[in-house]
Amino acid sequence: MGSPAARLNTPEHLRSLVDCGLEFLYAPGRAAPVAAEPVSGAARGGAPLRRPTPPTADNQWAAARPGQGGQPLSTASRQQPPRPAAPSGQSPSATVNPGLPEPWATYFSKAAPSPRIIWTYLELGLDLSGHADTRRSAVLRNLITHLRWPRGTTAFWPVAACHDGALKPDGAMFWRGWEHWRTQHIVCFGHDALGVIHPDAEQGCDKVFREHVTIHVLPPLAELMNRLPHEQQMAVDVLAALRLGAD
């Protein structure tokens, strides 16, 4: 142990340990002794004291984390929060049921889920109920191909429902469906269809403004069927200038 004078400058909190024969101190968290300078003033032959190495920044951060005994958190507690589920790719409009009665509910299921514009004509209820006219279908295909709009841009929504083979106009049901999509533009082929959804519209007009929607009035399909294909396309050229991007 050497001369007692060798321990005169030993710090008080270490003196009892030195008296018990302590020669080295181990730094916290280390498995091997850490070399350190001897205690100031220790005489030759005295028991050298080792100062603990200050904790590193990593050790301080580990001690500050929640956990028992300052141990690192378990793997489960360090897991990242769950990522949001990927979108299903199905439009909300395709899954929401507006509670329409039949046959309007069937018409709704056949419409584009997220349209930018609605097309309608008086005979549409017949075409959607299994009584389609091939000539009307050919005209509509020609018009849609000419406009070259992206798929799903147009929804066909009738102004009259087919009951037992007969059409029953219902403007209220038309607007009920429109409330679900709230498109900024509606295309009416013929003033007979316009009269169902806007009875106060002026006869012979080609455009009607109703609150936040613009109704474009085009010739009836019965008239377009008697025109040449390029003449049919000219009737809808006014629609090509519409901006149908996202609201």
C-alpha cells in the first residue's frame, strides 16, 4: 500500500476505497480498465488511482432514453410508425351509394364514377334499360371519338326513367344525381331534354346558366343521326374548348 503520506491528496470520496486496496477504476459501460492519470500528488510506490473516463455523447443519449435501468429500448419499441395504407385506386364516387330508387340506382351504377361533364338526352333512359338504338349509339361513339377526352370524363345521366317500356321524365332525380358529381358542365341533346331539367329555359337557346353549372344545348340525337359523320362532329366542336380539369 506504500506510505500513508502518499494518500494525503486522495479525494475524500475515494479514500475509503483506496484504504481497502483499490488500485484501478473501470469506466461505466466498458469491459476493460481504462488508462488514466494517477491521482494528483500520489507518492512513488503508492496505489495509483484511476479517474473514470467521462461518458461519451452516445452513452448519454442511451441513458436518457426511456427504459428500465438505462438499457436500450427493445426492438419493438423502436419500430417505425405504420405507413398509411396505399390508396385502392377506386374513386369515392364509385363506392358511395346515394340511395337512389330503381331504376335510377341501376343507371347510376353504369355511369362514370368521377366525371367532369354530364351528357343527357330524352331517350337515354331507354338506352340504359336494354332498349338501345344502334343509330344513337353510333352517333355517340363518333362524337366521343372526335372529342378525344380521357376515358371516364363523361357520365351519361338520364332525364327520364324507363318504366314498363315508357319514359317518365323526372327533373328532380336528374338533379339528385348531379348533386353527387357536381360537374360544372352539362350537355343536353335537344330542347325536350332541357325542358325536363330547366323548364324556365328560353326556347332556342344554346346555353343556360344555372347557379354553378353551365348547360350546353346541342341538336337532338334524332337530328344528328341524319347528318354525315363529319357534320355530327361539327355539332360538338363547341365542347372541345371546354376546360374539364380538376376543380
